[in-house]
Amino acid sequence: MLSAATSAFSADANAFPRMRGVALGHVVRFLLRGCFALEESRLRNTLRAWSLCVLLASGCATTSAVRESPPVPDVAALDAEAARAMSATGAKGLAIAVIDNGRVVATRAYGSRDAKGEPLRTDTVMYGASITKTVFAYVVMQLADEKRIDLDTSISKYLDKPLPDYPDENRYSTWSHLAGDERWRDISPRVLLTHSAGFANFGFLEPDERLRIHFAPGSRFAYSGDGIILMQFVLERGLGLDVGAEMQRRVFDRFGMRTTSMTWRPDFAQNLADGWKLDGSVEPHDERSRVRAAGSMDTTLDDLSRFAAALVSGEGLSPETFAWMTSPQLPITTRSQFPTLQDELPPESRRKDLAAGLGVVVFDGPQGRGFFKNGHNDSTANTLVCLPRGRRCVLILSNDVRAEPAYPHLVRFVLGEAGVPWDWEYGDMAFWDGR
């Protein structure tokens, strides 16, 4: 077993080029003694136990090689830089939260929440968009901690009949389209949370509007909202849970997120953000009536920053599930995130500092490992970037999609150079460089 594990580490270590110059052998030998001394009853299987040890070894090895984190800017400096970013991009509204050492140290909002010019505030209701996926993944991790779901068990084990046999429902996707393709049985929660089920982003975006599996599940990353919706389906139809109620109890209530919900609430209307599109037109806030784990969450900067502070600190998760969520689970092999089903790069051209976590994207940079998740639609631009080493994050929510070109600069301004893979996230977007 030890020789096999050594081979596994040799392959995995290639994914962490910044370990060079570190006495990695000493770290590995120390961790091997500890890892293989664990009681056998606590190990689900050799591979999963070894993988966790590799993750821990990687974290220990990189901390000696990374750059010191700069201090976060004071509020006056942050205000001035946000004003410059809005002027440069033409964005009408922008909200920024800073988390340092696991605490929210600043929440700021600028500009307008609607065409009438009413001010955007830190407690204004904004669309969470795809950051909803990260909050949902956190709930799935809690269920894994409670042994109510196993990340590597086929979803078929949780369903009382084959997935394609379920009737199509508007709140989910068209599982019936998968009839005749038994590869759906190879899909597990880990596959769904790493966006590797083989789906397009949504089945209705296919040329014939039919959901299909394009590659062997688990073999590569391809961003999919329908994959997250399938995870929701498994919890609701397989485990009998109400995902909206679970998120309310496990996240929103727990962290005092009083103005956050997976569906529209009438009290949101009194302090609500509409949005601006690329052409400058205004899009009214969508009053979402269905729980959609892929992106139906309404929230505020104040609320979501509390979740970010808890997440980067691992609060509410075991060390194991926090490691799974925020460490590399699957290499990312494409030039950019979208289009979803683009060709993979040749092996020699793939980034070795970029991988899928569970509900987040993981990267290695000059300040060590980080993770991030963005949210976007025609009039929404959100980003969350976290560095676990200092329990630091920056959260940016905007009700104007034109703000996005300023995000790389604003994140660097708050956190210093972290190595966020912006070119992969945004493709060919031309960024504002702060000048």
C-alpha cells in the first residue's frame, strides 16, 4: 500500500509547482506516519484516506514557500478605489466586503440600486446568482459529515427508480432525455459538485433542447447548472429533504442571514436592487418563485459576507469535508470556463494551478491555495475569492454587469496578488488595470 501511495503522490505533486525548494520529503514522511496510524475503522478506503493526506501535505509544504499577505486597505482607500473602478467601467452599483482572519472587517456599498437613483446599501437585496451553488455545496458537505450522503456513491443508490423514469418537472431538468444512456448511474455527488457529469450548462441550451451526457461522468470539468439541479433532485427525491428549508436552517438562520432566501419574499421589495445590462438598459429584479440550487438565492452584502467568513474558516464542517470542498478534486483542462463543452487543451498546455473543488474552483498562487466562485447573468456580476491561509476573502456584488472588468484589480487591491485565474473565468474580457 505504501508503494502505491508513493506513486500517487509523485503524480499529484506535479500539480503544485510552487513546492520547489521545500523539504517536501520530510513533510510527507511525517504525514505518512500520522495518516497511516489512523484507526482502520475511520478510513472509508485507502484511496480516500491517502488523498486527504496528500491535501494536508500539500498545504503544509506550500505555507513555507508562499508570499506574506499584505494588510487589507483601510476603508477610505477602499472607497476611493471603488469610485475609480466605477468611473472606469461605468458601473452604476457596487458593493464590497472584506474578510480578514475569519472576520468581516468592512462592508461598503456605492452607487444606485435602481434607475430612480435610490442608493445601493450593504443591506439591499441583490441576486446571488451562481454563488448560490457554493452555499448549496456547503449544505451537501454537512450532509456528508452526517453520513446522510456519501460523496462517491452512485446517485442511483438514493433514488427509488431509474433517473430517466421520473416525470419531467419545471423545477428540475428533463431527466427523461437520458433514457437509454446508463452512464447516469456513474454520476455521484462528487461528480455533480465538480461539474463533471457530462452535461451542458442547461439541457435547454442544447441545439435540440435535449439533456444528454457528452463524456464519461467524472472524467473532465464542464460547468453545468443542470448538474447542480440534479444534486438538488437527489436530496429532495432521494433523501426526502426540502432544499430551501435545509439552506434556511443550516446556513441562513445559522449565520444571521435574515434577508436571504432561496425564493422571493414580499419584504424584499422595500430595498431591492434592479440591474444594468451591458447596453446600459435596466433589468427589473426577478421575483423567483422556485428553489433552484443552481442560482435562485436572493441575499445582501451584509448577509453573504457572514457566510464567506464562516466558509473560509471551515465553520460547520469537519476538517475532512472542508478539505474536500476547498482542495483540488479534478483538474480543469480547458482554456476558459465557457463555453461549457469546449475542447480540452493538450496536456502540455493545461494549467497545473487550477482545479475543481466541490462547489468552488481551486487555484494555487503566490499566497498559497485559494478558492473562488463567481455569479453572473445579464445584469449581475458577483465574485467571491478566499485565501484559507489567512482566512481572508473579498466579496464583490454588483447589480451592473459592466463592473466585471474591474474585478481583477479590485481583488488585488484588497488581497494583494493571489493568482486568481481571471483569464479562465472571464475568457477574452479586457480588464481594467487600475490606471
